[in-house]
Amino acid sequence: MIFINPKIHPKSQWGFIGKHMALQTPMGIGFLAGYLRSKEPNISIKIIDEHINPLTYQDLQKLIAALEFPKIVCISSMTIQIARAHELARWSKEIDNSVKVILGGVHPTVMPEESLNTGYIDIVVRFEGEETLYELYKSYKNQIPISDIKGIVYLDSDKKIVYTPERKLINLKDIPLYPYDLFEDKMEYYNSFGSLSTSRGCPHSCIFCSNRTITGKIFRHFPIEWIRDTLDILINKYKRTYIIFVDDILFANKKHLLSITKMIKENNFHKKAVFHGSARADSVDEDIVRACKEVNFVFLGVGVETHSDRLLKVLKKNETAAQIRTAVELIAKYDIMTTTGLIFGIPEQTRKDRYDTIKYALDLPIDNTRFNTIVPYPGTELYDIAVKEGRLNKKENYYNFNVQYYLFGNDIPYVPKGADKFELIFDTMWANIRFYLSIKKLKRFRKSPYAGGVTIHIPKKISISNYIVFLKFSVLVLKRFVEIGVIVCIRTILKKIKLLKEEM
């Protein structure tokens, strides 16, 4: 069986940037492959991560030719990967029409008919896929019907789309340890090879988050023994010294988190590695931060989003700016670095709101942040809002559905009522530039191997080629910033001229 993590759409970002992003093992297909192998120990599994090795048509021909019966190609896709996922599906069918192409992930879960209508995909797996994929494998192997398998969408013999009943969420006690061995031959490429997930789901209701399309608002965590054994593999077998908890929200359950920090201390993992996790401001308290500090957490991510309580309500964050400030200051008090995300383009957000958010971010003791334009991903409440307002701007194959697309193009997928998209792009670029116009922050990036967080890979030894890449990126951003700035100025002048004419 072949598992593929597709590359993102080439129009979504500058090609050279991907090579310098912090890359982690594709957790989704890893869990699927590990579960299938635990049920079928003799199965042959090949994982292709196109973020490392993009496939050619000839590459896929060789891989499919080597498959044993049943020949299955599994592709996992987010929204900005869906075009490539469909292309790989088409290639697979052209190479060997008997191949079963199975598509899963966040985007196909909410848009299954879109994929099935391409004519190249046999099955869309919705929601969690471990048990579903195993049942599909058994059905194809034993050549029995798939109609009784829960959690799938497919075309029947009359080309009608069939949805089977949803499958209950899997008991995480039934999930085997993550199969890092399937990725170890590419370990040097995964600067975040030390990634693990201790839970699934998030109990909150943010309108822009698409992760709930898989698990709803149900939060579950893995057994502490599972987490301990996973850390043991990463730290003692693979000698990972930087461990990233990639949970949607590591701080969702205080008791669970404190049990993790206690386990880390009991096993002396903190003496061999440092840790990075994510938090919500309203879940941060002194007990938790102190416990994290004691076991060598060096980075905590907090979703700040905006300075405005009014806009936090629009986003349905269910927390306040005061709570966010308190949490960030508490983390800084314990000398743990903080990484954050801030959003421009929120419904009802004014230009003044954006500049007040910049001031707010500059006043907070945060080390790393990104200002992004909001994206209405399919399956989110924001997507429904954008459709209802008639303001959804979806380009071919969703190539503009990238939170950093404003760096590359003007067709951002959503601009709220009353906002000017060029001003929105300019303000987002200026916010990022202004935040890092700081000698202190630049020094932190230069000196700390962890300052890039989970976004930017900072090599231990910075070479001339690294400086060249940084210079190239800076020149492109500056060029783009000036171009947008000129457009904003011209549009502002034309608006003023128009107003003067109307007054005359």
C-alpha cells in the first residue's frame, strides 16, 4: 500500500520557501500506516512525503508496479493540497485502472463529492480513518462489498454518490505507537522529527478552525503510558533533543498536562530534551506554567488573534484580551518563549482595529508571531459566513487558500465588508515587518535554535547559503510591500479626488 502526503499548490507560495519551513512527519498518514501494520504485520507499506520527495509520473509508475494485491494508493489532503491530490489520483488510474485510490483528510471530509466527481477516486474516507481504512483493506483483499463500511463516500454502479453512516471516534487506547521507523530514513529532512500528538480534538468553537471537521468538539487524550513510550523512542532511540507536542491544544485538560509533566520528570526526559507545546490563554495558570518550566519547556504557543474583545466574540474564542495578556505575561515571567498568531481580515474588523492589534502585539512579551490574513476553510463557520455574504473568493483548486497567500498574490479568499483588500494586504505585511524591526528579536533568531518555533527552520550553523536565502526572501517581500504600498496610495488619492468632485 502506498501512502502519499501531497505537496501544496505551486501558486500558494514561493517554491524556495518550503525548503526552509520547519518540517515534521505527516502525523495523519503515519497513524493510519501504523494502525494498518498493527493489524496486518506482513503488509508492505510505502510512505511518500512530497514535501521531501515530489513524485514524477515515472516514480509513481514504479511504485504502483511494485504493489501486491490489493493495489491501494492512499492520499491525505488539506485544502491547499487538494489539486495535487487529485492529480496524483488521476496519474494512479492512468497507470493502472485496477488501483484503488482512497482519499482522506480534512478537505475531503467536508467536500467529498468534489473529489469523487473527478472520476479518479474510488473512496473518500471521512473523519478519523484508522478503522475505516483497515476495513477497506480487508474488503478489497477478500473481494467483498464495501457498502457496510462506515465513514466512507463512494460512487455506486449507477454513478450515484453513496454516504455510509458515520463511524464513532476510535478509542485512543487502540492506537499503536506512532511508526517513526517508517520515516527514519528521511530523518535528516524532518527538523521537527521529534513531533508527537498526545491528544485529539479541541472543545472550543473558533469560527476559522477546520480541525473540528474530523473530531467535532470532543477532546480525547492518549494514555500516559503511550506518551511515555513515545517520548522514550524519540529521545532515547532517535536522540531527539527538541520535542514538539502537535496537539490542537495541549492545555485542554489541566490534569492530563500535569500528568505529562510529572511523567517527563520521573523519566528524566527533561534532562535530554526541551519541549514545545500549545495553549489557550484561559487555560494558562501558574501551576501549569511552573510545571512546564520545571521540565524544560522552552516554547509555548498562544492564539492571540486580536486585541479586541469585540472581535474575539466574533471569532467565538470565548476568552478576553485581558486573559490573553495575563497568560502571555505569566509565560514570560517563567522565561519561556511565546509564539503567537494574529489575524487580519476578521469580519467587522476595521483598519483602526488592525493597527491597534499591532500596538497590542508590540506591547506583549512575545518572541515569535505571524500576522496572517484569515482564510475561510471549507467546513468552518467562517466559510459559511463568506458564502452567505457573497464574499468567498475561491480560485481554481483553492490555490489562494493559504494564510500567507497575501505575500504572493492579491486574490486573498476573504475580505470583510467595508475593508479594502489592498489595505488589508499592506497592513498584514507591515505588521510582520514592524514586529521584527527589533534588534532584540533578530538577535534571538540568530542565537536561539528554537526561536523559529514550528514555522521556520533555523540551522544550528548558519551558512552563506542560508544568508542568501534570507536576503532573497527579504528582497521579494520588500518588493511586494512597495508594490502594494504604491497601489494603496494611488487608490487613496483617487478616493479623495472622487470625494472632492462629489462635494463640488
